[in-house]
Amino acid sequence: MSTLISVTRKLGFGTMMASRRARSDAWEEIIAVHFVTRCFQTLLNLGVLDEMMAKGGIDPAAHAEKEGLDGQLLKAVCEALYARRLLNRDASGRFVLEETARFLLTNSMARGWFQLAHGYESVLFHLEDLLTGRMKYGVDVVRDGKLVGVGSGLASHDFYFPLVLDKLSALNVKCVMDIGSGDGEFLRLVCGRFPEAKGVGLDLSPEAVEAGRRQVEAAGLGARIALHTGNALRMADYRDKLRDVDAATTFFVLHELCDGGRNQRALEFLRTFRETLPGVPFVVIETIRPSAEEMRERPGPAVEYFLFHDLSGQNPVGRQTWKNLFEQAGYQSVTEDYIAFARTSIFIIR
């Protein structure tokens, strides 16, 4: 008699079926994903996965000794990802990347999503404290601005950036300002697409700006791109640095100024921009918030994306609300390309 039959007779068929469902619905679908994500993220943060890609594989003990890591723990994490088929072993026993892991590392959108999600890790860790009021976002816990900025840039690299570059090409621009520029990824692409163009970036995160400056210098673009740390609501303070700007962009930034009510800060920013750079076309890329029912019908990344924003006091709004804000701020021309499947609009306002 098999063990399975023996245990089923003792516990009952109903109990065994419930156990099977618990394994599937609880462990495999939710809990295991949490563990795998955290293990993969850790090896990504520590450069272990990039080392595997560069060297073709690693021996955990040797790599741990070289990098000052705990060899036993590194082996345990690698074995877990091996069991989950993100890693494999070569003939010499080294851990190597499976095709899925290699894709996640080399695809800009996927890698950007890992950075972006990791930027909210402290917020998720303290979710119970935020819900019970023991902690307050912005006071006791904040997201990692550098990770969010860099991750957003990477995630947009192969999708939104090319779409906006085409818009700028039609505008025949010479100097582009990117508001919420993060590490300057988009401006580096602008300079690559338009050999004579220059770029100016403005971002709240000193860490993201510093990381961007290093990359700008490494790319030999120090004379063409200037990145500044600052608050876009005080854009007039930078007027002398913006004299040559003939177009501006912002990727998924304005919703951070929305409060779900009158959105006064967003309105203030839009007016400040118009007064500081009158007549300059402003390309605004913004997420369009669906209803809870629409997300349930077609979930995708939108579920977690809007959760991130709700947890950090941000309030993305709908298409008509954006148009109303542009009108209230005094913009005479508003065009929109609505990308329905991505729940995103590209507005050009002036």
C-alpha cells in the first residue's frame, strides 16, 4: 500500500484535497513567490547575478570569499533559485543563469521594475505600522528615491522613451528639460538621438542626480547635459539655467503632486512651468488610474503600481482630471495620445 493511500485513509479524502489546494493557492501562488522575489532581489543588489552573467557562472564558496559574503548562505540562496529554475548548474558545478533569469537581467523594463519595487520595500515592510497609525509615511518611513528614479528610467527605456523621442523629433528641439530626471537616462538618449541637442535635468533625489552625473561623465556628455537637484515647484529659481530650453518632458511625476481633491500642488506646478517657460511645449507622460473593478477585470502591473502610490500618499488621476488641470493652469493647446492597453496618456501642452 502506498504512503499516499495510507495517509488518505487516515486523514480523509477531504482533508487531503484541502491540503493540496493549500499548497497550490497559498504556498506556490503567494508565499513561494515572496521568497523567490526576495532571494532574486538580494543577489541582484549584491551583483551576484551580474557576475554570473559576466563570468558564465559562479562557485558560491569562491565568490563569497572574494566578496566578503557568507558562503553557506549564498549557497542556500542559489540552491533555492536552482530549485525554482531561475538558476542551473554547469558541468563543473557552478551556478549559472537560466534563460528566464538572463532575460530579467537584460530586459530594461524587467530590471527597472525590480529597482522600482525595491525602492518601496521599506514602505511594504512597515505596512502594518502605517495601517495602525504607529508610523506615518513621509515622517517615519519613506521610499528610496534613488531606486525609484533609476528603476522608473529603466522601465521606460524601451517603451515610453522611444515614443517621446518621436514627439521631440517632430518639435525639432535643441535643448530639452526633463523634470523628475532621475539619473538622466532619458536625457542621455536625447543626446544620442539628436547629435546637436543639449539636456537639463531636475530631480528631488540627490542620490539619483549624483548617480546620473557619474553616468553623464562616463558617456562623455558632461558638456551637453546638466543635472540639478531641486524642487520643480521652485522652477523659477533655476530660470538662468533654463534659458535655452525649447521643450520639456516629465515621466510619471505630476501625479506625485495630486492629492485626490483639488490637486492644488499640481496646479501650482503647471502654472509655475508656464510662467517660467512661456510657450515651451511640455510633453507630459502620465498614468491613467482605472477603477478597482477595471483592475480586477484586467489586473497586470497596475494593481501593485497604484498600491505603491496609495501607500506613499500619491494620487494618480483620470484623463479628464488631467485635462481640467491643464485648462485651469492656462494652457491653450492640449493634445493627447491615450495608450489604452498601458493605461497611460502622452499629453503635449503649451
